[in-house]
Amino acid sequence: MITLLKDITPTYEEKAMGGEGRVQFHRPFTMEELGGRFCNLMRATLRPGDSVGVHSHTTNGEVYYMLEGSATVIDDGVETVLHAGDAQFCADGHTHGIYNHSDKDAAFLAIIVPNV
């Protein structure tokens, strides 16, 4: 299955997970198309000052994989700046969030996986 960027309608979430601003999401596949292999798969874009609020994971885990720019991730209360190519994994029972501290857009791939 192939999905072209031109065919993806972006969605926007205000104050994602209690964060600030408005996060843009590109979801190339529906949950049905993913067939339970992933809980979600999306590209998220944070404008300067935008964030996904700190939240916990139960019954699943989530990977943030930085694609462009840099952003500060909060992993169980510890802040670390991630740059393109860096990644963070939040396992079941842990917390994380991310915010764009820079003056340029930042984009990351978010992959939510079910516990096995």
C-alpha cells in the first residue's frame, strides 16, 4: 500500500495532550489499514512555541523520531534536546511530551505501538 503526501489531508489539534499551540498531523494510513500493527502512525509538525503536553502511556508505547529541526522532549521529567535523526521511546507506564523551543518548525514521526 502506498500513500502519497499530496493525498493526505493534514489535521490540526489545539493544545494536544494539554500542550500549547496547534500541532499539525499527517496520517498516511487509517487505523484499519494499519490492521492493529500500530495504534497510530503520524508525522507531527510543531511551529515555534507549539507542544504536545506531557502525558502517560498505558497499554502502549510511543516513539518520537525527529525528522526536521530540533525540539525539547520531556522523558519521565528529564528534558533533552532532540535534533533530526534523534529518537525517544516512551514505554507503557512512563511519561513524555515535546515542545518546539526553537524559532523554526520542527517535525517528528510519532509511532504508537501496542504492548505485546
